[in-house]
Amino acid sequence: MSTRELITRELDRMPEQDLDRLLAFMRSLKQAPGHDAMPALAAESSLAKDWLTPQEDAAWASL
């Protein structure tokens, strides 16, 4: 089975709410200046839910 077929199979199983994040990541791959940026771009949306909280703001307020 080809990589494209494996990806298609996974897409069929993926919940709809994750498809928006996947699309954003796929588009970022085309725009990234190099492969070094990919891990940061991939992690950004996943970690944003933890970073963008009042508790996190409070923890960093004194720095």
C-alpha cells in the first residue's frame, strides 16, 4: 500500500474537528522556509490550548 493510500485511510478515520488542524499544518508545510520550522509549527496549535489560559498568564506575570 502506498503512502498516499495510507494517508487517505487515516483521513477517513479522523474526526471532523481534527481536519481543520490537519489542513492548517499541511498548508504550513508548503510555506515553511525549511524543515527546521516544522516541529515548532506542528506543536504550536496543540500547545496553544495550554499556553493561552489565564492560569498560564498568571504564572508568567511576575517575569
